Amino acid sequence: MHLLVPFASALSEAGRHTIRDLFLPNLERLLGRLQPGERHGSDEYSLTPPHEASLAAARGWQGGAGALPFAAHAAHADGIEVLDLAWGQLTPVHWHVGRDEILLTDPESLQLEEAESRALLEAVRELFESEGFALAWGAPLRWYAAHESFADLPTAALDRVVGRNVDRWLPAGREARLLRRLQNEVQMLLYAHPINEAREARGALPVNSFWLSGCGRWQESLAEPIQVDERLRAPLLGEDWAAWAEAWRALDAVPLAALAAAAEHGEPVTLTLAGERFAQRFENAGGSWWARLRRRYSHPSAAEVLEAL
């Protein structure tokens, strides 16, 4: 049993304050039973967030930061035949243009309907296909493109960019020039598209750009089953600290309680907690009975573990 918890920590002062006020008895129980294992990540500016780096490592994928084949695997899961092509995920998004910066709004807040998503993809299809890209629709917020330039193009994960200035995170280098031109053309095409006019008329945000991520070719995955619990994502990205704390309490009350009970019964258990900088893996503690007992009462607190991520 392996549970991966993304967005388990925060770097802002408000987030740190929330962490220190959390009461997570089942996480404390688990930390007393488990010992630290692999640690993934570097800093909050890496193209690949720690939870994705940890997931890729558990699956046995090869690739540097921003060059892990999440798009190919998501496309396969959506029923698309990926073959040996280099895939990237195109997420339809809203860029909020301010005076000094352009912020990427969380795509989930668009509540994009399937018919809208399909129509918008068809609207931009010719732009991409005229440049040799193959396009496929997977879900309202998951479009896919295949192109040889995606074979080794590092891109920032969507979770790195939500709520932030896109300029820092846009792909760079020779391979990205065509992409930047396409992005400009897509933005002009979508500006007055009837779908967006209808969305704005009902008070919804328009889809005015896309975000490319997860580029690379399909790689075989190791068989380790991993459960990813995403409930902390939306409140953290939205900086809703009351909701984030409530989501943490719900996570502690059920999934972490079940994991702690399994560990106490001697079952193999793995927990990975991922923040903005690091993902820390915890596994069943080995060693003597005395060493396990000592670890149970001398381990770092949950707050200390979370603040270190």
C-alpha cells in the first residue's frame, strides 16, 4: 500500500502558520512506525514538482526535470494510441492579463464542458496540423499533441504555474520557438471565438491560451501500485488555508488512519509526502524491536516533517 500526498506543505508564511496549527494524530502515528526513505526534489523553481518526480521514480521512468512522459501516459489512459510518438499535453487555460504580469488561472475553475472543449480544439486544429502536429482530444481539460520536437523539450508542470506569472515558466530554446508562435496564433484565434463570447456572456472565463507539459515518449512503468490523493491541491493553489487545513484533517481521519492501522498490523506500508521543494518517502521501519520502539517516541513531529518539504 503506497499513498502519495501532493501539496502536503506550503512555503508562504500563512501556509506555515497553518501547518503549525494542524492536529494530525494519525500522521503522527504513522511517522512513529515508518522510517524515511528516498527524497526527491530540489527547490520550488524546478520544472517538475516533487510529487511528479516521486511518481516518475516509483514508475521507473527516465528523464530530467520537465522531461518526464506524463502526457503520453495520460493519453494512453484516455484511450489514445500513443505508438512511438513524442507527446505533450495541451491544457486549455485562461491567462489573466494584468498590468505587470500574466497569471495562469487554475483550469479546474473554468468548468469547461465537453462540447466547448471539443469545439475549441477543432478551432485550433489546422494551426497545429499545418506545422506537422497530430492532435487528439482526451477530456475537457486534456488535449494532446504529438510532434518530434516534444521528444526532449523540458516544460513546466501545470501545477508549477497555476496562480503564477507565466513568463518565468514558458519553454525556452530553439525547440520552443515554433510553440511560442503557435501560442500567439491560438490566442488571436480564440479571442473572438463564439464559444468564448458565449462563456463571457454567462459570466464564465474565456479559454484564451493553452499550457504544454509532460513531453516525451511512452516508457514502460514498474508495477508498484500507488494511490495519489489530490484533495490538498485546490485549496493550496487557491491559498484558501482554512479549506486546506480542513482537507488535511479529512485526509488524516480516513486514508492516513487506514495506513496507520495497516502499519501497526505489520503490513507493508509506504507514505510519500510532497511539498513545493521535496517529496519524502516513508516506509516500514526495520531494525530491532528496541530501535523501532525508540523511533516511535523520538521521531520528528508532523509539523517538522511538513515544514521541511
